[in-house]
Amino acid sequence: MDPMEKIFGKTAQMTVLKNLIEKQNEPTYLSGIAEETGLSHASVSRVIIPLIAADIVREKLLGKQIRIFQLNMENEATNVIIDFYNKINQIIN
């Protein structure tokens, strides 16, 4: 079991956040996150909204319908979350 799941349980939002942390330097699409996490497109779309509202994730429009997402590395909270994620993985693994 993943160290974060051991502590916080498995939720769609945690799954999406973990995926974005693991690919923090790569912009991605909703469909890419859905495919990599096994979540539905609708679930990813629903749980990414609060991450965008908290400015942890940045959304960028490409054209009229295509959206890409990436962690906001300029946000202090994002960096704290990444640091916590890395440290907890070192301790529990």
C-alpha cells in the first residue's frame, strides 16, 4: 500500500494530487490523469477543481476545449505538500 494511502486513505483527490506530484514538471490533461490513475474523467474533473481554487494546480487553456494542468511550483503550499510527500515516502517505505 502507498504510504500516503496508509495515512489518509484512498480518495480521488489524493490520487490526483499524488499523480501530479509524481509528474510535477510535466503538464498533463484530464484524460492523461484519468488514464494513469484509473479514475473516470468526470472524477478527475470534479476533484481537481478545489486544487485549482487553492492555487496548488494551475490550469491553462489550449484553444477552446483543451485544458492542461500542472502543479503551481510558485505556491508555498504546493512546495510544502511536495516536501511532505517526499519525506513521508522516505520514512514509511
